[in-house]
Amino acid sequence: MKSVKDLGELRGKRVLIRCDFNVPLDGDTITDDGRIRAALPTLTLLKDAGAKVVIMAHLGRPKGQVNPKYSLAPAARRLGELIGADVKLATDVVGESATATVAALADGEIAMLENVRYEPAEESKVDAEREELAAKYAALGDVFVSDGFGVVHRKQASVYDVAKLLPNAAGFLVAKEVEVLKKLTESPASPYVVVLGGAKVADKLAVIDNLLKVADTLIIGGGMAYTFLKAKGYEVGTSLLDSEKIETCAGYLEQATAAGKQILLPVDVRVVSELDIPARHASEVTIVDADGIPADQEGADIGPKSEALFADAIAGAATIFWNGPMGVAEIPSLALGTDAVAKALAASSGFSVVGGGDSAAAVRNLGFADEAFGHISTGGGASLEYLEGKVLPGLAVLEGEN
């Protein structure tokens, strides 16, 4: 992949840049601006080089419809504050406003197109529809820079198709993410510990399959742990369970043992009888052993013995990758396991990577600075697919592959 530094003289050139500004909002207030901050090195370089910067980004899932709820206005305001310059927001994606806004840019100025997912063709599975939209994007730029790592696993018009139409390069964010993930898959320092959490075991099975080849220890927490506990014959009550994957999980436990690897599961859990995640409410929390979950209770976080077990494994690691909270981290009484894992990573002398998405938001909401970790990824799904060994379209196209 070419670096943004390989693009030559940029003064006066229109640089079309795909960023990932899919930030969490409370109304129109951004609650975690980490993804915007992560784009600043590339955007600052382009601005200082005198480029006419044209940002493409998305927010949420408007499904091809214009919906003010998903406007990028909050992201444009926050970027302006962070970069110390006015960011002009077009009121459409490739229409009259976009054309006029880009045409009015002076050297070193920044414009943002509205949410690219307002365009029905952006996420189309029909190549010709995406390509037609990509041609409209390309008409607004002279070169293309890919700096939205959180979307490089998507074959979308603003990620993949437009990169085939203009001279392209990877921004600093994408280049850094690839460098870190290569380190995790090709040459991780040992012992290598992978911590996986989150709700759905099915989302992580391919990652487990691939990482069992390179990791020394896999720690499984969060909602996905209960399918593994069920595979061991434990009662899991009303906890999250993927009954179709129980045999698969049992197979991974056997495979790890045969390969001399370790899969660590919770030895105790925090359980509740009622849980309302949208309302951020849980009934009284009690702690039980992992093989003693009552039939009418739901596991919602790892317990203190599990916290100590997991922290001990992390403390002895040279490389750690973590993706997914250990419990319902939105509720303070059920965020203790996630907090314990974050503290263990922050205290580790090894190279620690927090794998984007819910994990990144959780550590920031718990008060941890980004600098406490070796790297915080901006792309949860993209990071996982890379670790699965999949070809990511948004990266392949930068390497000249179609």
C-alpha cells in the first residue's frame, strides 16, 4: 500500500478521504470522540500541505434514506474544534450542495459530505450500482485516501469502488492498524494471550479458530462464555446461549488441550434475575460459581475469582489482544469484570491491543486514557475479520487487487 506521504505535492489538489466517524451519540452530543481523534494525524497533514480536503464518512444505519438523526453535523462540529479550523458540511452526498461546497474550497480547507449511507447505492450488493455512485464521488476528488479502518472490511462505494478510480493511498490510521494486526498474526511475542468477550459466540468462532494456531492462551468472557460453559456440561440458567454452537465450543476446548494451549473460562459469575440493558437496570447482583448458576438467573458479568484468574494470565503475557466486554458494561454493577481486565492490560508490561468497538468505548467510559494501552483499534469488525485471516476489500484495493 502507498502511504499518504507517497502522494507527492498536494497543494491545491482535492483529496477525497474516507474516515470512520461512526461515533456514539446522546442526542446530538458525541459521547466518545476517539474515532475522530484517530483521524487527526492524516487530516492535519493534508490540511497543512495545502490540500482541499473532502471527507466521506457514515453514521449509524440510515439504510439509504435521508434521516436527520444520522446527520454528520455533530462530527463536523467536533472535528472543527479538534483541528482548529472550520469544517464545511454539505447538505447532501453527491448533489448540488456537495459539488458547490467542494468547488468553494480554498487550499488547506476542509469539507465534509453528508452521511454516505444516505445514498442507497453505497452499500449495494450490485457492483454496477456502487460503481455508478463511486464515479460521482471520484468527480469530487483528484486523489483518494483510505483512513477509515472501521469500514475496510466492507465492499462499499466509498471504501472500495472509488479507490479503483483515483490514485490512492492509506492514511496514517489505516497503516498503523495494519502494522499492529500483522504483529498479532505474523510475529506475536510469546506468551500471547487473547481475551474475547461480547454477546455472541458465533461472531468470534472464526477468530478462535485462527488464533488457536498462534495464541498460547484464550480467555473467554462476556455473553459468549455461557455457550462454552454449557459445552462443559454446566447449568447456565437464562444466560445468553447459542445452542447450535455448543458442540463447536466443545471441539475448541478439546483442540486447545490437544495442542497444549489454554482456554480460560469464568470460574465464577455475577448473576441477576432481571436485566434491562436499554434502561441500564439490573436486579440485585449475586456471585455464584460458574458451575452453580441457578436455573432462573442470568450470568451478566464475570466474578472476582475470574477477574483474578484472568488478570494473572494477562500479567504474564508479552502480547495481549482484547475484544469484547466481560459483562453488561453499560451497567456499573456489571462493569466490574471489564474494569478488572482493562486494569490488567494497563498494568501489563506486554504489548496490549484493545480491539475496537464496544471494548474501546468501555475502557474510555471507565476512565482509562488511550495511552494506557499499546494500541486501541478503531475497527471492531475489521480487526476481527483481519484476525480471522479474511481478505478485507478496502485493504486489497489499496494493494492493487480487485
